[in-house]
Amino acid sequence: QVQLVESGGGSAQAGGSLRLSCAASLYSTSTICMAWFRQAPGKEREGVAAIDSDGFTSYADSMKDRFIVSKDNAKNTLYLQMNSLKPEDTAMYYCAAGHLGRWCMGWLDESAFRYWGQGTQVTVSS
């Protein structure tokens, strides 16, 4: 059973930065598509960014200029660098992993991901 554990969430001021981490166990980040999703209060969960086994990255349009997804295969860890934070970025952020193939095709569909972390809360104040 793959386990994903997120960390790095917390509070930040608008315009600030946070870096989220997701440690994966029992599976290599080099062979699987990994992604970040988020869910704000009262809203549906939405895709943030994804990275495939080769390091190809994809982003939701509204976040591609501010967020950077990366991974360290040696540490089996996924990262999300979030810059220029806005109050609307306030949400629970989830790490997900799944066998989506090259370029993480279809990554915006959360049902494509089999494994999920418990989430880490990000709160941005104005």
C-alpha cells in the first residue's frame, strides 16, 4: 500500500511563499505520476499541478505562473513551491499518485489517482 504524507502547510501573508512536501513510501516517484490537488471550504477539489515519471510538468492555468511542482526521486518526495500567495489559495492541499502514463494524461480528473495523502492546510491572509 502506497503511503503519501504531506507537510509544509501553514499560514502565510498574501504575497508570501510556502513549500509543500509529500513523502512517498513503498513506491518510487520515478515510475509514477504524482500531483497536487487542493480543496477550499465549500468548493470541489481541483487539480493544481502534476509531474510524470520523466519530470514533465503540467499546471492548472490559474496557478502555472506562481506554483512550481518538482520531485526528488532519490528521496521519493514531491514538492510544490507556492509563490505570490493569494487569500484564494487558502485550501487543504493533497498529494496524489497514480498510473496515468506519460505526461500524466488526464491528471485533472482526480478519479485517475489511486493513492492520496491526508492533506496539509494552507491559509493565506490578506
